[in-house]
Amino acid sequence: MSRLAIILPYDQNHIENFTNHFKAIISESDFYYKLCFLKQKSNRPLNKGKLFNIGFSLMKNQFDYFCFHDIDLIPISDECDYSFSDKPTSLVRGMLPMEFGDHEKIDDYDDFDLPYEQHFGGSILMDKKNYELVNGHSNDYWGLGYQDIDFLARMAVSGVPLRSIIEKPMTKTFGQFNGTTSKVEITPTNNRFRKTTDKDFSISLWFNVNDFPKYGADVDNNRCEYFLFGRPGYHTGLSITHEGRVKGVVWDKKVSPYIVQSKIISRDYWNHVVMTVNDSEIKLYLNNQLVSSVELSEKLKRYGTEKYFIGVGEPDATSWRNYFKGKISEIAIWGNTLSESEISRVFDNGVTDKNGNFTTSNLPTGFWDFNSGYDNIVFDMSGNGNNGKVHHLDFGKKMIKTSTERYLPYRRNGYYAYIGDIQKLNEIQNYKESFNQEVNLNRNIFNKKINNFGQVIKKDGLTSTRFRIVNRENYQDKHEIIEVVI
């Protein structure tokens, strides 16, 4: 039977709950495990990387493989699988903040998500060979942020197995919306376009937002969202919320809303969003990943001759005008539900490819790429004649997606409850934009390393970890608490 050492930073507030819960939910039928809690004796913020290195050093001759685990993250689904893997593997498919005990009330995992796509923390399996190959974790990160980003980069540099995603470059013409008067107004000229949102349909577009709306709806319901594209009068379509999320909404014939939302997005970054609607479900995709879905129980509201708008909700209303501030490119709408393979083709190649051929099986009922127009008119490139009237809009052309190879960890399908400090989780989710002092310091440390990373990891890591044990005691029979000066 293989032997697993689970290395965790010690926390008095969570140790009993974590241990009892773990013992109750994780079976030892295929492996033996021991929980090794590392207690940091220092006045400085927590250094998880260094504690992980110490735990590995102390346990490496007694165990076959290792799990580097946060003590405030508890496994709650049957798919939380701690069995051996010869590839470094994240056990976390999604997490959700909650109080300990509330996890027993969870019926599904629709609201669970990762803090960000590359997240490689929380619960990681590694064998001895690969951990030593990357020289363990960095010892340089004290407090919040960048310890797991550094660890993923170590694996990429060292040739450890990772998933590789290659993204093709893409250049698009875009409209620059000023947030006060910019809009594109589209009056339907045929029944097909008028009825597009009556039943199955899909919307796709690219956008780049520099900031988020300053006000919530309780303060100013004219400026609480940035509306991207849709139809007004119970707005159906896509928008950016005050909290910084992508939001999709449709209304049914009883005038009830159905809402799908993403996690908080990055500013000053091109994002691709797709909303698909059929007779039973609404789905939201962000950058080729399904991020939200909700069941639809009634037929959709019919909008008749109502106009479509790009960059504004309802410009002539007294409320919910919601002018967009930022860039929008390549807007398309279809009178059918796009498949996931079609969504991937649109993300990789555009609504039309480099030869001008549409990449979806069915042609869109409306398509505005800002490449063609006349005077204050932007042409509908679907061929259906639903041209848009432009108001106070500037145009530009830019590469919105570079040719890049992204490395992502292998993942199992486990879902976890986060029982820690929600503010800390928020800082981690928004690590690129965070103003937290610890995150800022760790960001600077990582940025200084990145250009010479191969040499850095030889000097900083497992082989350079220094510590002194000041206390060592058993916990609940087979587990252990080890206090160290670092």
C-alpha cells in the first residue's frame, strides 16, 4: 500500500475541523495517509512554500508521494481523489467560500469555481522525483500571492508534465465607447432578425474594459452596469456589472429574469464572451470556458420590433441606460444555440476565418465587425441588411490575442469548501490588480525572477531551505504537529 504525506500549514482555528472532516470523508482503501502540520514560529507573515519544503524534507524517506494542502480548504465531493499520480496534479476543480458545517447542505457544485484558470494551490499531489526536479517551492514569498504562480512556472521551466494550450494570434477592428454618448443603434429590417431572441439564440463578442462601473443599482441605476449588446425594455443581453463580472440575462414571458455571471474579470484585457440560450438552459462562456449556467423554465419574452444596441442598454429611458466605457469588437448573434465546438472555433479563429468564411454551422442573423461601413453606418456582415447607426464612436485596430502557449496543471474533479478568510481569497482571485501590501511585494519578487527563472530556481527552493525544529508532537494518534523556526 502506497504512503501519502499531506503537508499543511498549521492553524489552530482549523486543525480539529480539518482533521475530523478529512478522516470522515477520505477512504484509505488504496493508500495510507498522515497529516503533517507545520507550525511557523516567526513574526513574519506565513511562508507556505518554505513550510512545504520543510515538511517534504522531514517526510521524504518515509512516504511515497506528497500532497501540499491548505488547512482552510476541505474536500466535500466524492471526486476528491488523493490516490497516487505520476504527474503533478491539482485536486481542485472548484471551491466556494462557506462556514464550516455549511458544506453538508450543498446539493450541487454549479457555483464552485477556481480563483483563476492557472491556480495551482489548495491541494496538489506530487511524487518525490518531480518535487526534487523543480527544487520544491520558493522560499521567497511571505504572505499572500504568487507562491503557486511561481510553483507552476518552476514546472514549466523544468520540463515537468503540464497541459499546454496554444492560442492563435488574432487582430480585430474595434469600436471605442466613451461611456456617456457612444452607441450603435440597430433597427431590425426583417422578421428573422426581429424574432432572433424569441427562442434559441447565441451572442458572441470581444470586449476590453479599463475600469468597472462606479455605482451599484442602489446608488445610480443609469450607471451601475456597462451594457455590451442586447435589446432594451427588460434588457436581454450581455453587460459588465459594478462588481466586475460578465453578466448575461434573458427574460421570460412572465417578465422574470434568468441570470448567468462570471467570476470577477481582469481589466485592460481582451475577453471573449458567449451566451447561449435554448428552451431549457442558458449558458455563459468566457474565453472558451463554461463559467455559468441556469435552467430556463418558461418561454422567452418576445421583443417584437424593439431595436438592438451595442454599447448601451436603453439610451432614451430614464433608468438603466448603462453606457459602456471601453472597447468592443466582432459582435454576432445567431438564431440557434452554438455548440461548444463552434464556440471554440469562434474563439480560435473568429466569426469568420482569414479567408472570410463563417466558422459556425449556421450563419449569424447579425454580425458587426466594424471593418466595413459608410459615414455613420456600420455594415451588418451577415448579409441580412441589419446595419448599425453609429453615434460618437471612435475606431481602432489591434491584436487582441497574441500567439501564446499557456501552461495549465493537470486537474482532478474535486470540489472543496473554503472555510478561511474571504478577504484573503478575494485578494488571491484578483492578484494581478490587488493593492494588498503582501501581494504587491510578492508580485515584485516574481517579476524580478521571471527573466532568469531557470537560474533562480537552482538557488531558491528545497535545497536552500534552512530551519530549526523547536517542538514535535503527535496529534490524534497518527498525525503530527511540527513547530519550526524559519
